Amino acid sequence: MSDPANRPVGRRTFVLGSAAAAGTAALSGPLAGRASAAGFGWSDDGSDYVVDTGASLVLKVSKTNGDLTSLVYKGTEYQGYGGKNSHVESGLGTSTVTIRQSGSTILVSVAHGTLKHYYAARSGENNVYLWTDKADDSVSATRYIVRVKAGMFLNDEPDSYTYAPTTIEASDVFRKSDGQTRSKHYSRLRVADYDYVGWSTGSAGLWMVRSNHEKASGGPFYRSLLRHQSADGGGLYEILHYGENQTEAQRFGLQGPYVIAFTDGGAPSSALYHATMDTSWADSLGISGYVAASGRGRVAGVGITGRDMASPYTVGLADPAAQYWGSARVSDGYFSIGGVLPGTYALTVFKGELAVLTSSVTVTAGATTTLNTLAIPSSNDPSNASAIWRIGDWNGSPSGFKNADLMTYAHPSDVRAASWTGNVVVGSGTETSAFPCYLWKDVNSGVAVYFRLTAAQAAAAHTLRIGVTTAYANGRPQVVVNDTWTSAVPSPPAQPGTRSLTVGSYRGNNHTFTYSVPASAWLTDTGAYNTLKIYVASGSGSTSFLSAGTSIDAIDLLI
């Protein structure tokens, strides 16, 4: 089973691009080649500002509310989904909308209370650059959605197709007649896994190129809406802040640029992969909250020691105002994170998605902060502890467990899911793949693990560890050994209070539960199997897959 944190997407056109330097990747030059700019300019048709890029794209922005009301590429209208426009959140309402041209750039500015939003068009480009500056929570702006007319593109990613005959959860998870489930939540990908999403007919492509997410929340492993299709049309998203299974407070400030890009069918240009944001053409536009490259710094690490060479490592920077990340080089752990706003950040080294080292670093404008080799203490990686047996790998995700891969793009009730119940035998070689990635109070609480101990092992007390990655409704594990010894119910760790396990996300706050099992709990017959039963304890939650539950990272019994 492939790792849900690094799930391959194959040769699909809906998601393309490497995100190896996702925290620093941004735009460096145009995403599509410049064309003749003979028609470049703007006009006022009374209700909208009409912008001609001078290439093959003409767009319209409402003078009343700042909605994007039209996207005509090579004479074909793409905007329009269920009679709705493209806009911030579900539309801002009455706003102050202005337009001006500055050389080869036309900027449309939208002001709605404390929120400011911008559209920029560059002469000869088939792109729309967007920024959103959210100063506070007076407007619940969490996304920008490009609404695309039905029938423009094939539905080549069916798991996010939101039209199905039966609603099975809330108003956003559906079941088809064949038992497969669909939801706009089922994006499969973490933020670090993609640079852009979209569609292509082979002769025309429409893409949403994400920003560096410095003002978003949740870090590099967060999942949220990316795109969906329904009978009414499709949507491409840039999520500025999303509350579902969110682990961090909302950050405020300027988010962007993110880009609506049209192409002749191919992916956006290789300029997307440049490691440094280069939008110097926007430096003088007066965008609220904009910080030019000269006002940013860089963090570079010589290397990281104490790594598990079989695992990928990511370095993250975060403070209440911004977040960034970058991959550590496999050979030596070198990393470089650029385009960082000045400040003092918590620096976290992740093995997979598990934090194994934390420190702090200060970034100053126009300078590189160089860090000496970071050493991960052996005790910080739970995999280094000697264990009698272990199920799964301590990597901060349920990778390898039963149904783990499927759960990033399907509901647990999906017909494609293997049975959520069943026993697990240590030593069978299938311990991990047989153990369910999620446990629910109403569904599979009491999963049994069978294992043998030597006489010496059975004569001693041992520590049992259960690592979890998130929980729903305060679900946490309580264990029973050989039906004679029962652990106390542990206190619930801090976890997001929204849905998680049913909307494609296992990423919450990693936590390890430990249980001191006395020697008296073990069987003394070395030929007999000891039985460990893991239950879900909680008085919260609803029923079935919305009962209290938790996601598993690893389980082991220490020597």
C-alpha cells in the first residue's frame, strides 16, 4: 500500500508539478509565454471593468462587488457555475472597486471593509494574478474559487465529483449507486504535494497556481479543497484559511500571488518551480501588505544528522504571522528556505510528518541565516526505542495501515474499503496492513492484537505505546490485556474539533499514549498468544463513522 502522505497521482493532468521546495516555490516570471500585446488595455462597460491582456484572455470584474464575472480565452467563455461568479469566499457583497494601469500591468483593487483583494493582468500573458489581504475576521474570507462552466473539461478526477444520488454525511459527502463515495473534500494531496491544479482538454488548459501559503495555516501536510466538478460545473480553489481539521489559528495579512492561468493545454511553465518569489513588477503597485523580495530573508541549514535514511525530512518555519517549509536533501539534510518575512520562527524538523526536533531561528530582511548542522537526538525518534514488536512506522501518518491510502480520497463507508474489523497477529508479516488506519467507537472498537512473549519478557512489566495523528470527538485508546488488565482512560490531547476522518484528513496533532502494563497481565505460557484489545473511549461523537474515533501512527511494546 502506498503512503497516504506521498500518494502518487500518476499521469493525470489535473495535478501537475513537483513541490520539493513547496514552502518557497512561487512565481518567477510569466506562467505562459507572452503573446502579441496589441490589444492590451481596459475599458468600462458600465457594470464591469473589462481587461484585455493583449494575448488570448479577456476578463471582467464587477464594479459593484469585485466578482470575476467573465473569463474569455480564445473567444470561449469559461466562467460560470450554477449562475455564480468567481470570487472571494461566496462573494463579498457591495465593495469599492477601482482600476488603474501601471506600464504593462493593469490592477483592479477591491475594498470590502478591512479586506482588500486584487486582480492583476500583465500585457501579453494569459494569466490573472490575485492577492487577498485579510486584516481580521470581520469577513469570513477563507478561499478564492474559480467557477467554471459545465462541460468545459472532462471529469478526470472522479473522487471529487460532487454530484451523486445519495447524501451520506452533512451536505457534502455523497454515495453513488455502485457504493463509491464522492466529496469536494477528497483532494488526495497535502499542500506540499502540489503546485497547481486544473484541467486540460489537450488544446486548452485552465489552472489554479497556488501561492506560497505563507499566510495560510496548517503547515506543509495540511489537506483542503483543491477542485471539484458537479453537474453544474467545476471549481478551482485557493484556500486562504480552512477550518476543517485545522491545527493552527488563522493567520492574517496578504496572501498571494496565486494565479488563474490559461494555456494551450500544457501545464504552466517551468517558471513555477523557481525557488524564490520574483514578482518585482508588482513592487510599485501599492498592494496592501506587499513585501518585496528585498524585505525578505532566507534560512539555510548545513545539514541534519540523526536521520532515518529511509524517511523523507521536511523543515518547517512558523510563527503567528507566517509559515514556510522546505525539503531536506536526502544525502546530508541540507535545506534552504527563501522568501521569508523577517521575524523569529519556531523551526521544526519532521520525519515524514512527525516532529523530531524543534528550535528557533531569526530571519532578517536581505540576509541569509545559516544554521550549523542540526542533530536529532536519538530519543526524539520513537522508532529508535527497542521494541518486542512494532506495528507501523513512527512517521506521523497512518501509512501502511489498512485503508490508509484510500482515506485521503474516499469516505470510510466506501465500497472500496476493506473491512474495518478483523484481528491482527504479530509475526504474521501482515501486522500493519491488517490493522485499520482508523478506529471508531461505533465501528471497530476492540480490535485485537495477538502476540507471544518469551518467559523472560512475560516476567517483566512493559510499556505499550500507541501513536495517533488526529482524533474526532475526543476519541482516544483504552487498552485491555488478556481480558484481565484494563488501562485507565487517558486524557484526550488537544485535537481539532471538526470532522477529519471522514473528509480525507488524518492530519491533526500527533500524540503518543503510553501504558505501563504490569508483569501480572501477561500469560506465562510461552506457547500461548497474549491478547491486546484496543478500544475507543469517549462520551462524545455521534454514531457510526461520526462516532468518536482516532487515526493510528504506530503501536509498539517496548522491551
